[in-house]
Amino acid sequence: MKLASCIYRVLLIGLLPLIAVVLYVKGQRYDPALIDFKAAVHQASPNPAASLQSAGKSPSPSAAAVSGIAGFRQIGNPHSYTTDTLYEHVDGHAEYFISAGFKGLTVTEYVAAGSKATEAEAQTEVFDMGNGIQAFGVLADESGENAPSISIGTMGFRTSGGVNFIKGRYYVKISALQPKAPVIEFARKFAETLPSTKDSFPAFEKLPNVGKVTNTRFIREGYRGLDFLRNVIEREYSTGDRKITVALITGSEQELRSVMSSFYGYFSKSGIPTEKITRNGTDAYKVLDKYEGTWFLVPDRDAIFGVFGTDDEEILGYFIKGKS
């Protein structure tokens, strides 16, 4: 027994150096993501939509939906961001997007299919803004007042760095990463690959052809100093020697009733006289406003219009059906 105990101790002592060597070798095989936290955070998901859904967020377009662009090939994997990680991509500007309704972002890079370049020529940023009106608001803010328009998606603008456009609830930024990148051609093809949504943002279809469009703006809140007027699309028209401004407010039936109720309360409290005008069974209001001048308030089933710059009641023919 004494001899066996001695042999057992000798074997244990002999194994200690071997165990140390094994632990050392395994210790060299570390996972960089365990050390570099940024690498772990930025690791691209093969399916951004799935990763957003698993996080309980509304999905952005899936990688499959935006990867196949005719004439271009994708470089690397898409990167997806949520409200919790957006700051990593747009540091200092994330709160703006989140306050505007941001749901998710997918960022992808591309190069022309025949190019031997290893670096991307174009980058796409697809922001899911929740609905079309919020996507339009960001487009208007980001593109500036004098950006030249371009027929891409629902509405688009040329920018110094590429193209910004909206399609449904998506706000898309296409950036040229190389000086001669065919960004316009790419943007047109990319827009066609984005999924169609129920929220196609038909608001522009409601705006009448009053004259030549000179400007379109989005006012998120406090339109003309009234705190109950939010998310207003304002379009300016040139009609010969005068300018007419049309304000469009959209929303659910309940939301529009609330806006009209606020208008009635505002007129009564401010002592602003109004005249009811009925055309083809539809009521509109001529507002005799000492501050704004005479303007028209035209409630419709799914929109409310404010018409400024004219006191001619014939203008109502553009908004009330059955009147030319």
C-alpha cells in the first residue's frame, strides 16, 4: 500500500507540467470577439430581417430582397441596426431618426459586376421609418430645400454624395464611394428591388394640379404656429402672377376629426370669423384671418387641406369632387 501511494504521487507530479502545457495551448486559441466588443457588435447578420425580428423590432428589407442588383455585385454582408445600436452607424444623429419613427436600418455595399475593384463603389442605407409620411419627413429634412428632384422610388432627390429617395415606409440613401460610380443607374435598379408595402404613401396623389410646383416641404410640428398641426405636407404653386400654398394633413378618420375640432376651437377662441361654403354636398370654410389673410379650410374624408394665397372660391373646384 505504501509503495502504491508513492507511485500515485509521482504520477500526479509528472502530469502537472503536461496539464500546464495543454492549458497554455488552449489559451492561445481565443475568440477575438470576446476581447474586441466592437467586432462582436458589428458582426453582420446573414439575414438582417431575422435579426430585427428576434430583437422584437419591425424588420427592414431582408438581405435577399436587396442583394440581387442587375449589373452590380454585393461586397461583404449587410449590417443591420436597431434603435439600440443605430448610434454606432450615425453617431450624433441617431436621436433624430429615432424621434422621427425609426424602426431599423440595413447597410449594404456594392461594386459594378464587371469591376475588379475590391473596395465598394456604392453604399445603400435603407431606413425603415415605420410609415410613408415619416419616411417623407426624413427625406425632406436630409435633402434640403433646393435639392434637384429625380424620378426614383416614390420621390427622390440628387445630393452632393448620391441619391436620397423614399419608397413606401423606407427612406433610402445611396452614396457614391468612388468618384465615377454609376450611382444614378444603381439607384434606379436598387429602388425596383425594394419590397412593396401596404403603406405606399399616396399622399402626393391627393395634392391637386393647381399650377407649377415650386417647392414641397414637410413640417413635423407647429405648422403656422398651431401646436395641433403636425406632419403637414406643404406645397407651393406658381399660377401666373401669384403663388398659392396648399397644406395637406392626412391621418385616420378619428385623427382628422380631432384636428377639425381643434380648428373650430381655435377659431372660436381667437375670434376668427369663418364662412361655410357648401359645394356638391361637401362643406368647406372660408377663413377671414387678419394674420394669414383669407384662406380656405377644406376637410375631406381622408385628408384636410388648407389653401393660402387666394380668396377666389373657384379654387375649391380643385379639392371638391364634381366641380371642375
